[in-house]
Amino acid sequence: MKDFAGQLAFITGGASGAGLGQAKVLGRAGTHICIADVRTDAIEAALAELHSEGIEAHGIVLDIMDRAAYAKAADEVEAVFGMAPTILSNTAGVNSFGPIEKTTYDDFDWIMGVNLNGVVNGMVTFVPRMIASGRPGHIVTVSSIGGFMGSAVAGPYSAAKAATINLMESYRQGLAPHGIGVSVCTPANIRSNIAEASKLRPSRYASSGYVENAESIASLQSIHQHGMDPEQLAEAIKKGIEDDTLYIIPYPETRDMLAAHFDVIVQSVAPMDYDPEGARLRTEALKNWVADRSRVFGKGKDR
């Protein structure tokens, strides 16, 4: 996607941080903007900022874990703009830190519910509509550099982000024939208010094994205040959409860490002389299956 004028972007978590950064950058390029967020007051403030720049924008209050509400939001987008989004940005996310061994079911259900299920809901809701529109499009999910490795103090978050990275790789393969590009952005720190995410935690997920108080929030803010500016990150995302890149990682300080991490994985693979005949048979079987899989699995079922 090279021309953003006249496109329509649906951005979750769009009322602040990385989401609002994208709304501004894409909006300035001529894209119509729909921001979805769980906070009514934040949406109103964000729309005021966007409208002050002459950006056409609409806001929807949305809990991305609520599938029925997501479907209604998609209907509203099409009613307001007369089209399905051509850009979907799964940006909304939450985090909470604590010892992995003290993680509760509620910790998992909330953190993974937003960071993974929220992305799933966005994809299942909008992908069929984007395909049906017949227009080229692009999907970007804001994951995290933490999705490439585990964390003893952010286990559910890292697990959810790892899943979204893998999921975008899968969708990229599946949507290419439809002219829809897919990217995953894996930021390190962003200058945002994610440190205060615990304030948005629903009461139904109240049981936590983590410490969440003013001191813990202040500790996280000390990191995020030095994070990348959301608009700078948004420019990198826009460039990634333009170039149709799978990974968007505008953090040079992470290169050595990632190289070391994945080198450990590669070096853990057994050498070919460990089982040459087994490797040959397994490889042939896989090649044969790949050649036939489109016939067996490719069409799926109509909804």
C-alpha cells in the first residue's frame, strides 16, 4: 500500500499511545480514521486532537474481548464510512508484572484476553469483511519484543505476544492471495500510559498474584517515559505498510539480544548426521503433504 489517501483505518487502543500515534500519522496522510478504545473520555480527547488537525475521525467505545460488541463496531464502521476498513491495526494491549509462579487464572484471563483474544476477535471480525470488499488492504498487529522470549515477571504478556507474532505469520501467508498484506510490529518501550493498565482491569478478573499499586505503576513509568515517541513508532509502521514487510522492529538496541536468543535455538538443532535417513523420509513426507494441502484444506467453509 503506497497511497494512504482515501483509505480507512480501524485502530484498537486508538485513543492514546501507539494507537493515537498511528491515527495521527495515517490521518495526516489522508486516511479516514476510526479509533476504538474502552475509555470514553480518552476517545473524546483523542477525537478533539484529530479533528483539530482536519483529520476525519470517528470513535467507538469497545471492549475488544467482547465479540458481540466487536461485530456491532464493525457494522458501525461500515455505516459511518460506507466501506469496510482497508487498514486494521490491532494495537490495544495491557500488561501487569509479577512472579510467574504466583500468576492466577484471573491474571492469565485478563492479560491474554486482551493481548491475544482481542487480536483474534479483530481478525475474525474484519478479515472476511476486508476480503469481501475486494479492495487491497493491510493488517498490522502491535505485538512486543517480549514476544520473542519468555519472562519470569511478565509470563502471560510474553506468551500472548508470542502467539500474536505467530498468528500474523500465518495470516500473512493466507491473505496474500487476497491482496491483503500483514505485518507485526514488535516494539520495546513506547512512551505511553500502559503502566497504568491495571486501572482498567475489570472487576471480574480481580484475583491477582501480582503487586499492583502506586509504587508499581511509578516503577513502570520510569521505564516508559524514555520509550519511543508514539508518532515515531507510527512512522515506522506506516513505512512497514508501504513496503509490505512482515516484521517492523525500529529498535536497533534489540538486534544483538535477538541474534543471541535465536542463535541458541538454531544451535540446539541436531546435526544432519544424527538421523539422516529419518530426516530424508520426514522431509519427503512434508513436501508431499504441502503439495496436496491446498486441495484438502484450502477452501474451508463459508460462514
